Amino acid sequence: QVQLVESGGGLVQPGGSLRLSCAASGFTISSYAMRWYRQAPGKERELIAAITSGGGFTNYADSVKGRFTISRDNAENTVYLQMNTLKPEDTAVYYCKAVWVAVRREYWGQGTQVTVSS
């Protein structure tokens, strides 16, 4: 069964840090670009970070650039999102997505809640 399972969300104070994980099962992520999205209440889901299949290139939304870092461990079949200097506006459900454009295959995780509040 193909699955992406996010973990590591929770409640954190402004200025704090969290590390999200996205573990894949039923397939190997090495051929997939990996992306992190988030969706705040009442807002559309937005792409915030992406990493190529080999990990050589990353890209970030302006809203998280310099604070968030995406990384991957293909041997562990897991992608990560290190989030530092968190702000209340980072509060959202965070989702990971695996994308293999050449074969038009993609998978979504179920999401993990991140709440930044004092």
C-alpha cells in the first residue's frame, strides 16, 4: 500500500522550531521530487518547499525562505522540513507530496497540524 505519512507537527511558541518528517511506504522516493505544502484555515493550499529527486536543488516560497529547510534521505525513504523562527502565520496543516512528472505519478500525505501560538 502506497503511503506518505507526515509527523512532527504540534503546538510551538513564536520563535520556536519544529522538524516535520514525511515517511514513504509502498514505493521508493528516489525517483520522485518531493514537496511540502501547507493550508491555513480559509486559505488555499500553497507550495512552500520543493527538492529534486537527487536532492541537489531546492526551492522555497518567499514566506518561508531563510527559515525553513527541506531535505531528504532516500535511504530512509523520508523527506524532512526543518522549520525555524516560527511565526503565528505559519499555523496550518502541512502536507507532503511525491511527484514523478515523467510517469505522471503523484502521492499526497494526510497532513500534520502545526500551530504557532503563545
